[in-house]
Amino acid sequence: MKKHFTWFNACAILVASLSTGAAFAQDDEKSDLQYFRENNKNGLNVFETKKEPKGSFDKVRVFVGGDFALQFQSINHSNTLDNLVDLGSNINLPSANLNINTQLADGVRLHLRTYLSSRHHNESWVKGGHLQIDRLDFIKEGFLDGVMNYTTITVGLDEFNYGDTHFRRSDNARTIFNPFIENFIMDAFTTEAFGEVTVQKSGLIGVFGVTNGKLNQSVIVNDQTDNKLSVYGKLGYDKQINEDFRLRITGSGYVNNGTSTGTSLYGGDRAGSRYYNVMAQPAPAAKNDFDGRFNPAFKQMTALQLNPFVKFRGFEFFGVLESVSNSEEEGDGQFTQLAGELLYRFGSKEQFYIGGRYNDVSGKNKASDTEEINITRMNVGGGWFMTNNIIVKMEYMDQQYKSGYAETSKYNGGEFHGFNIEAAISF
């Protein structure tokens, strides 16, 4: 279902929703959402939700929240053909999310996120939702407690837990967990019908899940359809070694053998790139709301992602080593993504941070291609958490399309660079 919303409509709805939510969710321990990543600064560096309820259940309660984000963009771009639109310095279209979380039973929670306004869909759009089960007392009190003390079951049509980058990305207006403005060049994020089981014990993490491999759901079948399930998993270790030092390292994998499913792992975002109109050409050229990112769009895909995370006092490092490949039947293409973020958080509550990120993607669509595609991006910036719910951040960025594009491509010799300021509120 779609209905057009202006920015004013979105604000009015979120304010009304917040008032409504306050009637359901009181500020006491019993009203806390269980097994939940807080949608504010307290949710920083939270990955899988911990097996700590943080509250007890007394009755069904509805919690309504939201996200706002607004950028001031000053970016210049160019290419070899000199056929791009002129970019000025101005405010981008603001974005907004509506978040509904419902505590349905002890250890049973429902999440739903709606994009009220985004770059790619100005109208409201349901991003996805899921049911998270951390206790089975609705079957029988204490049922399988020995298992559920370490196990979480999640089902729905939403983002699933491949890799760790999706925990730090901007999800339309929810940008509070991203230290920079845009996501990684190969943005591993999609929403599909899925079911997954997560086990956490003594710092060890294991995830196994299955999706139907489809971004757009449909029961229509034709002779060209080769639907296959996607299977994914994660193994890792996450431990607060002492008061100053935390270490986390995970490895994830995603496999799909179909030729009509599994192609959206790096193209499942419905919101659009955070860099508006970069590399855009004047009409009647096709508009691409996702320029600045790269989607291999492989069929019969195998993807692997390794993520180290280290925090020592105020210093923080997050890394990405990722490989995605196609089958020999589909051309035997392969791409590698390397990225590293180094931040320093400071202040009495670590409310300030400065840092940088480097991101490199290289590879071939087919093994027979004569030249590798190579895209690099560098970000330098910082931010200030004015409160736990309000952040202001600024960055300088530079992205270059270094090789691999035909002379007639708009990306040949392409680059864009400049400053961005973003203000965001999440609650």
C-alpha cells in the first residue's frame, strides 16, 4: 500500500505517534522492550541483541518511535565525457522513519519500520518487519529454558543477519549508528522473507538462516524462473576482555544457486544513496538514486564477509574484508571489498568523535573482462551527540572510479568530492 506524504505530514504523524506511544510505554522497568537494541546512542556498537531481557513482561505494550535525518550537501562531480548535471550546495530532501515495536509476550517482540519519506520513495513505504523470540513461555512456562537462555529465533520479511556492516549502516533516516554519511560502496543489505536462529554463549556467536532469495515477493511462476533458497550463516567471537578493551571478530557467508533469486544482496535498499544526484546526467538520461554504490548483481552468488571490531578506551576500529563471486556458468565474475574505519570517541560520555574511513572495491563482472573495475572512497569527519537521541556530523569525502569503465560510460574517469553535514534524531 502506498500513499503520498510530504515532509510536514511525516513530522505530524511522528509527533502524534510519539504522543500515542507515551500512553502505552511508561518510564518504568516493566515497560522496557526486552532483548532490544536501543534506537539512540546507547545502541552504538550493539550487534546481535544480547540475551539480557532488560525488563519484565506484564502485558502487551506498544512502543512507537521514529527517525529524522537532514543533510546539507556540497559536492562536485566530473567525468571524462563532461556530461553530468551541475551540482550546487543545498539541503537534500529530508527523510523520516516510523518505528513500531510491540512486546507481545515475555521474550516475544514484533518490529515494524516504515519509510515515511526517502530519496527513492517519497511516499510511505513499509521497509519490513520481523518477530523475535527469546523465550518460549507462551508454549509452557520454562519451556526449553536451557536452550533459549542462549538462543534467539527471528522470522519475518526484513533485513537478515549477513555480515556486520548492516549494524553500522544508515537505514534511510536512522543514521545515528553510522559515523559517516553514506554506507559502504558494496552495501550488503536487503529485505527478504527469512528465518534465522542465533546462538550466543560465553562470547561465541553462531547464526544460521534461510531466505527465499527474493526482494520483490510474488507467487507468479513462468518457464524462465529458477528459484532457489538462499542460505546464510555467521560465526564469531565478541567479548569485553576488560573495562578498557573489547574484541569482536565475525565471518559470514551467503549462498544462492538460483538464476532468478539472490541477486539483491547489494541492491536491496529501497531508500537510495546518501549522496544525492552524484554522477547524474541531464534528462532524458535514466535517473539512478543509488549512484555512489556498486552492486555486482550476480546470479548464483557466493558472498563472504569478515569483520574485525576492536575498541580500546576511546579508540575504535571496524574492518571489512568481503568477497562476492558468480558461478562459472554465469561468467565466473568476482569482486573484493576492503574497508577500514578508525575512530576516536572522547568527552565525558564519549559524545564527540573524529575519524576516517577508506573503502576500495575491485574486480570483474566476468573473468573474461580485459580490465578490472576499481572504485575507491575516502571519508574524514566527526560528530557530536548533543543528546543520546540527537547527532550532528560532518565529513569530507572523495570517491573515484579509477578503471574498468568503457569510454562511453558516465563513470569513465568519474569522481566526486566535497562536504556533507547531517543532523539526525532517533528515538
